[in-house]
Amino acid sequence: MPTLERTEALSALRGVPLLAGLTPQQLRRVAEVGRLKLFRAGAAIVRLGEPGDTFYVILDGHALVVRETGRPLKLHAGDFFGELALIENAPRSADVIATDDVTALAIGHTAFKKLLRSEAAFTHAILKTVIGRLRNDQRAPRWELDNLTS
């Protein structure tokens, strides 16, 4: 990644909640292994069923996660996606569509795995977020629980 882009990525990464526990040196490593990508509004960033070969951190813009079941999930600057397909070595579990222009840091499969092995704070942050997402997915909506007691 050219120096100017790396500087921009590093500046944007400082505001990403996922990476809040990383030292400046660890943040630089994340910025160095990624590349900035621009997706125009309406573009598919990833598609359901495609091979998962990249992890994305949204630095600017908004996107929509569309799964086969459930409500769409809105993503904004600071959110990330793609980790499950990389960790499981599985196809994408959803479409992610840019709802306006999106700038994202894209980290390829090999670099992502190296970060997981070498940066414990990065790995911990990923695991914490993934577990939170799983817990949210497992919870029944309140209206469904209320209907069970009626």
C-alpha cells in the first residue's frame, strides 16, 4: 500500500472500536497488511456462497448485510465483516451491499491468519465481537417470547 494510503488507513483505524485495544505499532501492522478499496453505492462487496478470501473493515460509508433469513443488518464506519468465512475456510454466509460509497480496508486470507497468530489483542477483539454476534443471533426477539406466554 502506498505511504499516503497507509497513513489514511492508519488514521481511520484509530477510530475502529474493534481495534481500540491495539498499540500504535499493532495498528500499523494492520494498516500495512491491508489495502484500501472503494466500492460504489449499490455494489456487492461480497456475495453469499462465494469463497471467503478477504476480511473487511469499513472506514467510511454504509453497507447492508443481507442473509438468507433474518433482517438485514446495517454496517457503518468501524464495523467489519468476512472473518467467519476466513476462520472457517467456508463460503460467504451473506451478501454485503454498499448502500453508499464505501471505503474499506481489505485484508487477505494469508495476512488475516498471520495477524490472528501474531497479534493477541487483534485475535481477542475478533473473538469478542464474533461471540457477541452469535449471542445476538441466538436470542429470540422479545415479541416471540411474549407470544409464548399468551
